[in-house]
Amino acid sequence: VVTTLDVDESIDATAVTSVLRGHGVVDIEPYRKLGRNQIRVGTFPAVGEDDVAALIAVLDHVLDRAV
């Protein structure tokens, strides 16, 4: 399963995912094929809610600094 997140055009999704991967966040890629600035995240049913909350917190942190 893949979750797709729209990112503001002023933010380089490729740079964001590169920073995340550099810090061990995997299964995340930039995606522009639909003409939108997006980040795709691989999601799996076995991932716990705490891990999802941690990913959201990391995304918020990196995105806030990307502006």
C-alpha cells in the first residue's frame, strides 16, 4: 500500500526525501508523475500507530525547515 502526500510547490520533495533517507527513513520517495509535488510513503498493516505518529512528527520537522 502506498500513501501519497501533496507538498507545497515551494518545497522540493526530492530534497525532503533525501534528508529523510539520510536519517534512516526508508520506503519514501518523491513523486511528480501526476504533475503534482508529492511524497509517496510505503505503508504496511503491521506498522504500529506509534511508528506512524513518529513519521508524521519527522515529516513535520523536515517540512517546516524546508520552507
